Amino acid sequence: MDAQALALICGIAGTLALVAGASLLIVDGLEQREGDSLRHWLVEIDLIDLLDRRKTIERTLYRHHRAFGATVIAGAAALLVALWTLHDHPPVTAWLTEMLGAWGVEAVMLVACASGLFALGIGVFLLIRPSILKKFEAEANRWIEPFPSRTQANARAETDVNRLIMRAPRVTGLLLLAAGLGCLLAYAG
């Protein structure tokens, strides 16, 4: 990893730490009432549980398959046109060659074109006959399912961390602000 990428990661981490630290200071400044809606949304809501829920879109997708197919085709066509114009744009290709090297640019362009063509094929199948994609969908679901859901031990550990943070939110907020400021100073330097 080069120094520029490391500095960018440090800048992003610093910004996130500053936002989290300031949020903790603001939440602690609010009255600690149980019914406070801002405190509820910032602290008490279990966002991981919301993200961990399985959502199915098959029914909506198959009911409106023509609209979804047309949208995917339009997006794939836009990607392929953008790649075509990007390939003929000398300043951009020179910049990419400087960043990635000649082989890197060719690899990125090849993967992007293949992805656009793949999306174009999926869009055509969605538009004409979405039932062809059933086997592909079943295989994709098989690959997604092995990711474990949140276990009871993970939930307990998250609750313990939240309890420790809320026991001293000002101290935690100040530590996060200091860490974020340090990261941003390292990014600037």
C-alpha cells in the first residue's frame, strides 16, 4: 500500500472518528430521558439487527420485470458508452496509466466492460423472460446464505460495548475526537 492510499484511509478514519466523538458529546449533552427520540435513534436502536434481517425482492422484481429489465439495460448501456468515451479520452487514460500502469488500466477496462456486458445480458433476460434467471438466482442465494447471522454471543458483546460507552460517553467522545484529530493531522502532514 502506498503512502497516498494510507493517507486517504487515515483521513477517512479521522473524519469518522470526529463525527462519532461529536455525536457522543451531543447525545450526552441531551437529557438522558428514556423517551427522547434523538437519543433513541442515535444510541438505542439496534442498527445491526436491521441490517441482519433477510429481505426478499423476488416478488417485486418478477411483478415488474419489464421495468427492472429496462432499467438494468439502460444502466449497462450507459456504463458501456462511458467506458467507450473514457477509452478515447487521452488525459484520463494518461492519468489512469500513471496511477495503475498499462496492465492495470487494461485489466480495469476489461473487467468493467465484462461487467457491463454481463449486466446487459441480465437486463435482457429480465425484460424478456425472467424465469431463465431462476437457476442463477438459486446459485446466488446459495453463495449468500453461508454468511452467519448474528449470534447471541455477538449481540451480548455489542450490548456490553454500548453499555461501556454510555457509562462514560463524554470520555469516549473526547477520546474519539482526539483520535480523529490525530488521524486528520497525519493525513494533512
